[in-house]
Amino acid sequence: MSLYSKLWRENHGLWEFIIPFSNVLSTSECKKLIKFYELSKKASVDDHRAQYTGLQLFQDPRPEASEWYQKLEKKLLPYAKKYEERLIDMAHEDYKPSEILANTNDICFRSLQVQHYNPESKGYSAVHVESGKNHCKRYLACILYLNTLKDDDGATVFPLAGHWETPKAGTLIVWPSGLPFYHKGLKSSEDKYILTTWYEFL
């Protein structure tokens, strides 16, 4: 069998690189984080890209915010390695990477933001990627859903991958931060709460 044929048989669609991890937070933990968000002073975003209110936990001086940041950092950081391990499992036996980036580089979060989209908001309507000239150290993007919505309500859509993820409390989705992983967040008919961040190289 030719090399081309071997590799073609192992070929994967883009959608397979958008990987969900269930039960990263319990439903109870999600509800507690939403409650903390609701009791906090929030910033509003309303522009051509998106419409939501947000709470940045990174460098928030309040003790409870710092506790949430540390807890979430401890829970979420290991999923960079788990994501890469899933990719390696998909790779052709003769072409598996010898190193995991999360093992050979220092990985960090420079943001942990809770976002709330109410039914009146347009969602995150701009189709975009998570990297750019000012964000070149981002190598993976992720969303942690904090509440569950029905059907495709408030889904995160990846058009080039022909794929979408509907919010489910405690589920983390991870994907590469750059091209061709364009995505957007659909408008929801109910309140939608998420936590967004990026795995970044120090």
C-alpha cells in the first residue's frame, strides 16, 4: 500500500479536533460559580461582534475570586495534555508525535472569564478564530459550559467543520485556537452561562 493510501485511510475531519470533555465541573459547582458571578460587579460588551456581560477572574483581587481562579486553573490545565493525547490516539501509527506540548512547555491561563448571554442578546454573532498578532501564544481555545440548554439553543457553531456543540453544564470543549477553526455562538432563548479561556505558552 502506498504512503498516500495509508495516510488517507487515517485521515480525519476537522470536527474530530473539537473535543468535548464531560463532567469537568459538577452541576453543583457550575451553579455556585453562576451565583458568584451574579453577585459580582460585571462588565458589559455590546459591539459588532458580541453582546454579553462578563466577569474576569484573572487578577481579580477579591479572595473568593482568587479561590475560584485557583480551583478552575487546577481543574482545567490538565485538559491541554488530555487533548493532545486524544490527537495522538488519532494519528497514524508511523506518525505519532514524540512529544506533548503541554509537557515540554509551560502552559498558563491569562484569562478566565465568565460570560452571560441573556435571551435579548445577539450572542457572539461574529464568526472568528481565537488567535491573532496580539495573541500568538494561544495554542488551544476552550469553553466550559455552566448551564444546559435544549436542542441547538445557544450552540457554538464551527461552520467549516460542519459541527456544533450545544451547552451542557460541566462540559468543556477544546479546539486549536487558529485557522481554520472559525466559530460563533448562536443566540439563545434562555440565559446562557459559559467560562472562556485559552491555553497559552508562557
